[in-house]
Amino acid sequence: MISILSALAEPTRLGALRILADGGEHCVCELMDKLGASQSRMSRHMSLLKTNGLVVDRRDAQWVRYTINPDLPDHLRGLIDAVLAAADAEIPLPKRKAA
Amino acid sequence: MISILSALAEPTRLGALRILADGGEHCVCELMDKLGASQSRMSRHMSLLKTNGLVVDRRDAQWVRYTINPDLPDHLRGLIDAVLAAADAEIPLPKRKAA
DNA sequence: CCATTATATGCGGATATGCGCATAAGCAAA
DNA sequence: TTTGCTTATGCGCATATCCGCATATAATGG
């Protein structure tokens, strides 16, 4: 629990989760670009999210695709949803369609 | 947001919130006892929760009574509820009535 | 005023966290 | 195999976090 919250309490990691929140797969390089993070930094942060079971990864050729762990227990899924909602309330994400 | 999550991501502070979750007022001395924390430690942690707007305090004679901030915006109230629910799922709180 | 109880805070030290740099490792195409 | 692209990791540094100890501040009662 504490480690889960710690995992969420960091800007790059929270930013990554917000991007993954669309339910799709995203490679490290994409997350780096969108979040303005260096490669090693992004890789390490994703590794920590993975260690804490919040995301899962998949090798796809030279890329590693991350997604939010689809098998999260209900209370953790609820926690993440609440965190994402609170983050959106603070700083709305840029929309893809309709400005 | 990040600072809110950081505030939650510490055992003594999360423990305090779980105690405050009954909606009542609790003094520092009570929290110290129940959480096995030293006085300075407890005081500092409560101070940080207060700084982040999660709790409010009230002087009552020689005591300072803390409660969860009743004026939290919805998304933060939702976040706290989700955190408390997840914490309960991990380690249920001892019940007062009925084991 | 003094003693007692409750809480806050300055200080220094130990440990944890986050970072960049360099390098390794994985994979694909030539 | 060599080259290039992507991701992971060892290392050391800078800073943040947490703690206990000691002391200050606040309030109460004698």
C-alpha cells in the first residue's frame, strides 16, 4: 500500500499512468517524448511501476509496450481511478478530439 | 497532487488518516499511542497532513484535535476514500464492536 | 509564579530517492 | 556480423525524507 502510493507520488510516473489510462499500449520512447524525460529516467520509472504491479509490459520487437495492469484487484483499480480523476481535476489532460 | 500523494505515502500519516476516518476528533497524544509513534514524529507528520490540506486542527485547552478536512473538494475526498478502502483491503482495521 | 501536560520545532545524522552519464543488452534489418 | 534503434542498468552525486534528541511554546491547575 505504502509502496503503491509512493509509486504514484512522482511526476514522471503519474504522468506515465495518465497516458496509459487510455487503456492502450505505449512504448517507453513514446512516454519519454510526451513527458520530456530522459531514456534512463523513463525506463527506471516504468520499472518501478511494474515492480509494484501497476503496469505490465510486453516485448514487441525492439519496443517494450506498457499497459495498466488489467488484473489489478478492485481496490487498487479504484485507487488508481481516483488518483487519475484527482489529477485530471488539477490539470486536465490535452484532448485528442475537440479542443 | 504529487504532494498530496506523498503525504499519503507514509505509514504514520496513513495510519493517522485511518484513525481520523471515523469522522471524529483525535488529539496528537491519542494518535501517538495508537500508532506507536514518538511525540515529535507524530506532531511533524500531522503538521504535514495539515499543510497539504488533508486535515484541520483545533486547539482545545492543552490539546490539539485533528479531523479530516470536512471541506475537501470532491476529487480529493474521493481519493482519500479510495486510499482508505485500499488500506482496509490490505490490513483491516481492528473493529470496535463485534470481532 | 511554578509544575505538569500537550504540542511544535531547530538541529544533525542516517537513509532513501531521483538524476545523468556511460555502458550493456535485446532485437531487427542489411 | 555489423549497424542502428530501443530499453535496461551500474555508478556516483545531489537532494529529500525521516528520525531522535533537546528545547521551545501553549495551556491548565495549584
